[in-house]
Amino acid sequence: MHYMIQCSNCSHVHTVDALQLAQQASRWACPICGVVTDYAQYELAQPGLSPEAKDFWTAVFFAGLFVGLVMAADRLSRTLDRL
């Protein structure tokens, strides 16, 4: 999922990959979730992966990403509460 976003300070338009942003937020909030999503992504890239294995690693990837994003939202919320 790519989005085109124009910089608020200049006329440059940048391509942003929402999935990569989510992965970075997940890594920031929970290194373990980051490792889980990275490993699942690695497994998904393996040639000759069976459909069942692909479904499994896709589920692992999105579960790790989801948990990491929930943790990122919680961490961000706690940070903002302190301000």
C-alpha cells in the first residue's frame, strides 16, 4: 500500500509505504514483535513455499504486526500523557 504525500514545507511529493511504516512502529514499540514480523517475512520469501505454509506465515506476520502496533499506540499514548 503506497501513498503519495506532499511535504508541508516544500513541493516535493514522497511515496510512503504504509506497511513499512507499520513495521517500523512495531519495531519501535516492541523489538520482539519486530523480529517476529521480520522472520515471517523472510519465511514468506522462501521459494517453493506450500500454500498452507504461506497462509501460516502470513498469519504470523500480521499477528506480530498487529500486536506491535497496539503496543506502539499504547506507548505513544503514555508518552503523550506525560507531556
